[in-house]
Amino acid sequence: MMAHLPLLPILIPLFAAGLALLVEHRRFGMAPQRAIAALSLLAQLVVAVMLVRSVSGGDILVYLLGDWPARLGISLLVDRLAALMVLVSLLLAIACWVHACAGWDRRAPHFQAFFQIQLMGLNGAFLTGDLFNLFVFFEVLLIASYGLLLSGGRAGRMRAGFHFVSVNIAASTLFLMALGLLYGLLGSLNMAEMAARIAVAPAQDRALIQAAASLLLLVFCTKAALLPLSLWLPETYAHAPGSVAALFAVMTKVGLYAMLRILSLLFGSAAGALAGFAGPVLLVAGVATLALASLGVIAATRMRVLASYLVLASAATLFIAFALGRPAATSAGLYYLVHSTFAGAALFLIAHHVRRHRHGDTTVAGLSARGWIVAGLMFLVAAVSLAGLPPLSGFLGKLALLDATREHPEIWLALLLSSFIILLGLARAGTRVFWKQAPSASEVARRQSEVPGRRLEVAATVLLLGYGLAIAIAAAPLLAYTQAAAAQLAAPAQYLDHVRAQTPTLRTP
Amino acid sequence: MELALASAIGLLTAAGVYLLLRARSFDVILGMTLLSYATNLLIFACGRVVDGKPPVLRAFAPPTLEHYTDPLPQALVLTAIVIAFAMTAVSIVLAIRSRADNGSDHVDGSDGERLQEARNQARQQRRKRRQRA
């Protein structure tokens, strides 16, 4: 059982999705589907914690699917980074699921099945050690995200959805082209094996390898929304329903994770002449994206658009951190990644909450005085965290990042200036939405009869903000973990040793 | 053979990119389909173009590498074909629904058309005013 641990985060949601399809809620009610989803999430949480525990000592688990040698067949690879990403996406998914159970899952016929398949795609993308398998899991999570985004939607969301689907299909096509070229050049698609072959590639092949790898990075930059490729993001996220938009906060992180994996493993210190490939270009593009995202935050007139641009800003900050290619910056970036996933998702849920209870364009009617204060406080915590003010997790993440980039004054300037602009935008949004005269009691009663309050939605938001508080309080162990993960990424040679040491054994069926 | 294959991939890609950049969702879907054909051919060609060799062990060929072609790209192409097929179906359904909801098969909904109409009307009004003057 322990030997098959890396496969469980993919198998559990797959089976849960199949079961959820069998007990369709229009015939059996919501309870069976929700019970299946709850059990699946719980089991995945146990597995994710076990994975983190088993790799936190520095082990790299390699799992050979079908017992083919890793250079030919499909393999899963779990290191500190992969285990952390699985755990973070799962914690986020639990909060989003609680939020959706307040009623959204009733409006979209197969919400629970799509949700589980989305988790399967996310876990698979984080755990795979094989580039083609990464493509397949990208497709799995994208197909599920189309379902989550579009089902139950109407005109506006259909239009935004068509953009999202087209951009992603075009990106997937490029991904396949890059895979074909890389396989033709290197003869393997296992990432650790490719790293060794890039290091000894003949000089005349280098330009082709660079071209193919650039295509690959282009795809990941599209998923993670780097500047010229980021125009699809705000529109799509602003049209997604609350809990789905919150779950999508981790989707840009998948692109960033894949980029970090490629840069550190394929073009890390062991890559010979191609070491440090694309770093400078990504750095400049990251700064430009940060500038655009900050301007977007201050120009946003709706809270969901604001939240979308904040997702863009956090992705840009992570591009800057990862493009430097130094363990200290990568480790700070990983902490910031965890923080921005939770805080960004929380803001989407708050925007959803405010929108449901908003009367007209001005005040948050439909909430009792206490509910109003709760909504305002939730926004305050999320905003302080996202703007990077002390004492919450955003401040710690940005502080670690600034500490790691001491000899780059231009990065300091970009980060601090963008934080200031984002702070202005958030403060303005907060005063506009929450600092209005409280609505009269009769109006509250009238609105409350129209829009029933949903305690679960508030609970999910509080849970996400609680994660943020937890990583602020437990910052030392988490930073120690991310430092160890970054150190592991900086030594790509040991990945190859682990992958090659895993030899297939003949088993009796 | 290489020349024919390479120019076929190039032509398909060029046509695909051109169609992908057009403003109607039908053209965009056709473009994506052509691009996926080009990609499938490209992956297939990356296993090297060889003539008359089997990808899996057969009785008539001795079991050494030079008598076989690389089977992996062919397996990859199979996966890619299935995924591209499914994605085309999804985007067609989405385009039909968007056409029904927004009343236009413009990729930006009806906005672009309305803008065009408004421009045309303004132009006509200006022309009328000029004629009156």
C-alpha cells in the first residue's frame, strides 16, 4: 500500500468522479453526491499529508506505472515541491467545495463529478515525472474546468468561455508541437532523463532545443498568464461563479509550477551550455506583467475584476521570483505561492458574497448589521494579506522575497511600487463598498427574504482566511520546508539518480 | 517524402493560424482543427520517417533496432488525436450555444457587430446632413 502512495491522489478522485456520475442529483438528491465528494476529499487529505511526511526528509519517490523503465514508460515523481503543491491545492479545494455545497452545486448538473476530475488533473500535473503525461493531465484539468466554468451559465459566460477554451486549445497544440520536437531531439520525455540528454546534446542541436523549450515555456506562460499572453484571464475569472473562480486561483499556479520544474530540472545547473535558459526574458516579462496587473487593480470597477487582476499580480510576482533561478528567491516564491493561492481565492469568495447581497450599486443591503461587519472584516483581512501589510502572510512572503533580491534594486522598485498601487486599489474598493451608510432595517428584511443568507459560504471564506493566518503563524516551519524544497530543486542531478535507480521488477499478477 | 511531409505540416499550420485569427467562431474552430492535424503529423514525423518497418515485434523482422521504427511517437499521436477530437466537439457545442445566446457567431459576442452598425449609421447620418447642406 505504501509503495502505491504516489498514485492514490490520482486514483481517489477518478473513482469518486465515476461514482458521483452514477448518483445523479436530480434522481437521488444532493446527499449521496456530497457524501462521496466529502469522503474523497478526506481520503485525499490523508494521502497528501502522508506524501508530505514521506518526502520532507529529502527523499524523492519515483513510481513506475506499468513497470516500464522510466526513460520509456510513464513515471510519477514526488519531491518536496510536488507534495507541497498537492497539499495546497487540496486545502484550497476543500474550502471551495464547502462554498459550493451552500447551493451552487445544485445549479450545475454534474458539478461534483467535474470538481473531482479537476482535482485529479491538478494532482496528476503536480505528481507526474513525464512531460507527455503532464500534457495529458493539463488536458484533464482543463476539460474539467470548462465544465465547471460553463455549466449553468448564459450569454456572457459563454462568450468568455469561448475565449478561454480557444486560448487553451491553441496553447495545448503548441505544447504538443514542443513535445514532438523535444522527443525527436532527445529521444525521451522523462524530465530527469531529458535533463541528462540536454547536458550532452551536440552543439548543432542546441538552437533547436532552445526553440522547442521556448515553445514549451510559451505554453506555461499562457497558463500562468504572463504579460502578452494574459489577456484571457480577467474576463474569464470575472465571469466564473464564486467557488469555481476561487478554485481557478490554483490554475495559474499549475503553469508556474510546470515552468519552475522545467527551468530547474531541464535548464538547471547541470544543463551545461544551456543552463539558466530564458531567465532574463522571463524576469522582464514578469515585471511588465506586475505593472499591468497593478494598473488593472486600480482601474477595476467591479470587485471580481479586481480579484482577477490580483491573481495576475501574484502570478507576476512568482514569475520574478522563479526567473532569478536562485534557491533563496525560489524558496520565498514558494511561500508567496501558498499565501497568494489562499488569499486570492478568499477575495473571490468575498466578492461573490458581496455581490449576492448588494442592492443596486452602492450599499451592501440584505445583510444584517452583524453580517455587514463580518463581510467588511473578511475583506479587511484578505486585503491586508494581499497588499502585503504586516502582520499577515503576504507581508512575510514579500519580505522574504525582498530579502532574497537585495542586489536587484529594480526588482525592489517594481515590487514595492506595485504593492503600493495595489494597496490604493484595495483601500478604494473597501471604502466604496463597505463605508456607506448602513441600510435601514426594513430594507434589510426585504432583501433577506429575497436572498437567503448562506452560512456555509461565510464559513468557507473564513476557512480560507484561517489558512492564511495559519501560514503566517507557522511561517518558520513552512519557510524551512520551502527552503529545503528550493535546495532540492537546485541539485537536479539527484533526480536522475533516483529515476535511474528505480528499475522495473517482474511481478506475478 | 520528407519534403512532402514538411510542406504539408507547414501549409496546415499556416492555414490553421490564419483561420484561428479570424473573428467568427466557425473559422476559429476550423483553424484549431487544422492546427491539430499539423501537430499530429509533426509528432509522427519526429519518430523519423522510415519506410516499411513495423513499430512492434513481428515474426518476419529480426529483433534488432534497425529493423523497427520508433513506436512511441505513434502512441503519442493516438493520444493527441483523441484529445483534439474531444476538444473540437466541446468547442463546437460551446460555439453553437454562444451563437444562440448572444445572437451572433462573432467571437466577442455581438459587441463587434453593434459597433460596426453604429459606425455605419453615423456615417449615413453624416452623409445625409452633408446632402442637406
